[in-house]
Amino acid sequence: MIDTKVKVVLFSGGRGSRVLSKQLINHPQVVLTLAINGYDDGASTGEVRRFLGDSLGPSDFRKNASRLGKELQSCSPELIELLDIRFPVGFSSADAFEIFKIIDTGSSSSPAASEFQKTVASLINSVDFPSRIVLSRKLSRFASELRSGQTFSFSDCSLGNLAFAGCFLEVDRNFNLAISDYCALLNVPQGLIENVTDGTNAFLVGLDGDDHLLASEADIVDANRRNHIKDIYLIDHAPTAQELAWLSSARPEEVSDFLRRRSKLPAPNPRLLERIAEADLIIYSPGTQHSSLFPSYLNPGIGSAIAQNLTAIKLLITNLQEDADIADSSAVDIVEKAAYYLKERDTQPIPTPCLITHYLLNDHQQKSDEKPYVPLGRLENIEDPRLVRIGAYEEVGAGRHDAAKILTPFIESIIRRSEPRRLAVWLLGTESLNKICQSILEMMRGGIGDLPVTVSVYYHSRETFAPEFCRSLPFDVRNVARSGEGDTTAFAKTLTGEQFDYVVLFESSGMYRGEDIVNLASLLTHRRLDAVWGSRRLSVKDIRESYKLRYQHKLVLGAISYVGSHLLSIAYLLLHGRYVSDTLSGARAIRASYLKAGGLDLKHPCFNQELLSQLLGDRAEIFETPVQFFSLSPEKVRRTTVREGLESLLAVVRGSLRSRKRQNLENTQPSQPEIVPRVRARGAGTPL
């Protein structure tokens, strides 16, 4: 297997995507980038921003660094616990300076140390010495700024936010460099966490449904109110007390004019734009939409960069349950607003599928005693149903998304893109080396070497190709007759011993062109199809020439043959619900797993009918494609007799009965919990 690396960009907040990031960071083939904005201004983050004056909020970056450091085991658990610790409510500056001293020295100088001080001393003594020195330096840099005369409230303040502030000051107030510096403290790899913007300071505000100003990010996500948010804005500085007093009684048009004049949209982070351009998978995670996610999409250049990556899967995962900022909103509302901001408030004419290729909407049957779940909403508002996937995406009883269920199908599909399909080509119906050689050469000229397939060719003949000829070919060619076994036995052993994805069974007597092997193989590159069936009937001219050559003036026999072949097709339609135009075709490509099951005799006259019955009974995906056909005289090739035609018809009936019996048996078995969600995507079938 090729060691494919799947490059993933995950738009994230502080907590909403924790199960997704955990799943991704622990996947050995995923290269992850978390894209986060810094507009948080609540609690200690808001105090840090006020104190520094020109800094974005550090909290979401700190929280993700701690979580990823824990998953990667990049630093000691005690260091993470120490950075996440919060000072008690009412903590004074003197108390904080004592904590800084404990971290610097490793012990408390006071004989009557508080329990909090003892906890900090215990943690810092478990941290390696180099990390302790670096942390102490960051806190000292913050303390130096504090001694310059400013005030700071340490009440309920996270120690990590103070360390981040020290990083910010040490790198000359460059916020994005401060992120890298803070991550280095935890040995979290550089580039794993990126700011959405270039680091320019801006403040998030919003308008509610009544055009009242929500003057901060904290107001937008306030759990004590059920906000119905009309729009969000980024402005150059937080509104002053005088501005808030005026805005509280201002007319809606005056509020809008204020927001327009104060608008500030930072430039995107160039490093993040590079990650987006090379991403295989871009994920818009659940979370606090109007603070953690929509503002990230709003920044100019982000949506355009995503749209320019035409090959990535772009996956939007809606929230399971209501947050304060999406009260009474549906999953469809979240989808529509995400697209609105990714298009820079619908000012950019970007087709939505260039921004979002899949919407994953959780379908939950709400109970009266549960926290409100996000309803699906008006699905008919979504223009293209191919984008929608609806399923049970919640981890059972956990109140969070099942990350493995959501992400695994997408990651595996990307990994498989670069893996060539292993294809076994069996040249049947002749032992003539000349005919076999002609099929091989036609296959070469048809461009088999241009397809993402690894080919092995098998034939059965008393003679064998010269080694020089075999060495000149770009694929392996084997004569199974050399094993002393017949076609069917050798076929079964080969499929059991080799790991093929698909098998091409090709009549090589001269009636079919080898180029059609390439045609069959090209249709298998996306792995969705279970079989590709070459049809002579789709080429009306070829089939007429065949009847004319074989039966000439024997009109009655010709009519019987013509009607009989259609009877077989109609039998499949009636018994399996699928019309197969050419049930006797000699050009077929089938998923190897169907042939490994055994019980099929390659040389039996009813082989095709047994195979088709097995495929259709399993509801396999079969695609019919035209193949070229050359009529040969009945003296040169064996043709299906009337008796064999009747036997084939009986084989179809038997296959249908077996299929129904198996389905009835499955329906009587006790149901098992589904590992992969049953997708109800308005007609969508597979998860991708």
C-alpha cells in the first residue's frame, strides 16, 4: 500500500471540534491543520485583550494546543494541566506574582502556602527543567508589562492565557508568531494550529433580529439569552461606553452606518492559504457558529482560496444541539449562512459546490426531556440534493458527534485515490497464441498503461509466449496451463492467492477487440461499480451483422435466437428488476469478491447467468457499455444452442429463488447496530 498522506484543514473553535481533531490527529496518514480565529473576548481572554490593547484572543488557540499536546504526548501532562489551571475568583496581583515566583523557583517561600500554591508547586516540579525555564520567562515578560503601571484582573484567569500574552510581547506583538511560540512551549508541531487571518486585531459584534447591537463576542454567545442573530461584523475596536449608550437608542440605519464606518476585515493568513490550496479534505466543523466559525469564513480571500481548490472534499458538519447563538435555527439555516459568509456576504459569484461538497446533517428524534437538538429544516431549500447527507451522526448517548463514523469514509476514499486498482485480465475462449497476442497488443494500443491500474494477464494454452515477448510488456503475463490445471481450477486458485480488486473476463477468440478491455477498466477507477458489462446489443450494427453471418437464410433459427436472447433480458427484468441487454456477453469486468465466493465454472454454458443472478441478487451496481463485435463463422467459434438457452433461462429463475430465500433469511435475523450510518440523503446512496 502506498503511504498516502491526506492533508486536512479543519475550521475549528475551542471545543466544538474536539472529537474530530482527536480522530484526525491520531490517524497515521493525516496531516492536520486547525484553522482558528481569535475574536473571543470573554472572561480572562477579554481581560488579556484589554490589557495588551492590540491582541486577538488567545483562548481557543490555548485550548487546542493543550488538547493536541495531550493527544500527541508532546509534553508532560503536568505542563498542560498547569497551563490550563485557572486562578481562584478574587485572586490579587500579589497572589499572581507569588505564583510566578513558585514557577520560577519550584517552591513556595511562604510556610503557610495555600492549597492552590501547593498544587502549582507540585505541578511545576513535575515539568522538565527546560520547559519550566521557558514558561517562567513568558510569565516574567507579562509581569514586566504589568509593572509598567497598567491594571489587570487575575480573577478566574487561565495561567496559559498569561503565558500566551508573554509570548505575544516577546515576539514584538506579532499574534501569529505568538501562536507558534506558544505551541513550541508544548512541543506541538509548527503549522498544526494556524490563525485564519494575518493577526491584525479586530473585534466581533453582531446584530440581533431586532437590529439591536450585540457589542461583543461574549454577548453573541451569552448562554443566558436566546439570540436570533441577523448578521455579524468585524470592527476596528470595541465600542466605548459612550458609543454603547448612543447605539442603544439609535435607529437601525444609524447602527448600520456605524458598523459600516468601523468595519475592519483583516487579510488572510498566507500560511493558511497554502494549506487550503494543497488540502485533500476541508472540514467546517460544528461549534459556536457565529463566533468560532462564521467569522473565519467572513475574512476576504478565505472563500476564494477554498473555491480554487477544485479537487478537495469540502465537508460541512452541522451542530447536534442548539447553542445560544443558533436558537431556533435549523441545520439548513447553518448551511445557508455558512455559504453566505464564505461568499463574503454573497458578494462573490462563487458556485456553492466549489465551497461545500457535502453537508452532513444529523437526524435526531427529539424527546421532550432532552436539550433541544438542531432540526433538519426545509431541505427543499437546498438546491442540489447530491450535496446532502442525512444520518445518525451522534455517538450513541454521548451528545457529541461520532468522529470515526463521519470521517473514516472520506479519508479512506482519498487514500484510495492514489492506490492503483489491481486488475486481473483473463483471456478466454481460445488457446491460440496469435489471438491472445492480438488481444494483448490491442489492449496496449488502447492505453491500458494510462489508467491507474496494475494489470496481470492470464491465458490458457498448450504453447507459451517467448520470455523476450513477456519481458517487453509493462505487466505480468502468465500461462495457467503450465500448472497442469484447467481454467476454472487455476482461476479459483489465482483469485484466492492474489489480492485483485477487479477481474476482466474477456473472450479472446477474435469476436471482441482488446481495446474494450481498456474501456471496461476505465469505468472502474472510482470503485463504485461492482461490474461493467460489455454489450453487443448497444451496437445495433454489430449485432445485425452477427445474425446475418450466422443464420444467413435460416430465418426461423435466427428468429428463435433473437427472441431467446431477449427472453433472457426480460427474465432479469421481471425477476430482478434490472434489464440486461446482452446476457451472453464475452466482455465483462467484475469485482473480485464476487468471483472469490466460488461455485462458478468458467466453461459452463450458464456461467454468465449464474454470475448475473449473483450480482443482481446482491443489488450490485452494474454498468452496461457498448463493445465492438466481429461476427465469426459458426465453423470457427462455438455458439449457444437452443438447449443451452433454455438452461440459461432456468438458471435465471433458480438464481432469483436463491436470492429471495437469502433475503427472507436476512430479514428474520435479529438486527445489529449499524457501524456506518444509513444515509437518507434524499436519495443519496453511499456515504460519499
